[in-house]
Amino acid sequence: MLAIQPWTRNRSELGLENIALHDLRHTYLTMLVHSGANIKVAQDIAGHSKIDMLMSIYTHKDTNEEQRAVDNLERILNTDVPLDVPEALSIHKVRT
């Protein structure tokens, strides 16, 4: 409770009177995962003992994520050298 008191007292000065301290944690963890951070690293930063907590509560897919995934896979399948794929997992287009 002591850590929340300074936030509660000062958030109106920051123009954030409608934002709870936990909202900042939620936003931070969501942005961390979406920035490409390793999920296990994000789990450690969050202090969760199980990755399920991070994945089910603190992460969300953004509205364009599915389309980016489909577009990226399409580029991989239509290119001789795959884009955005680690070399160890790279595949090459089969020529017919």
C-alpha cells in the first residue's frame, strides 16, 4: 500500500487521475511483449512464477497482428530468402 500512496497523491499533477498504478504495469508488460521481448524475460520482469499469468492477463494481440503474421508468412513462401526468420529455421521456396 505504501508504494501506491505517492502515485495516488501525484497522478493528478501528471494529468493521469483516471489511471491506476496497476494500469501502468499492464501497459508496460503488454508493450514489452509486443516489442519482441523474450516471453521468459517478460515473465521474470513481471515476477510471475508461471508464464500462463503473463500470457492470459498481461498480453493482448493488437488489431494488425494477425494480418502481419499472414503477410510475413506469405513473403517467406514467395521468396528465395525468407524475411524475419532466424537462419536456423529458414526454409527455401521449392522450385517446380
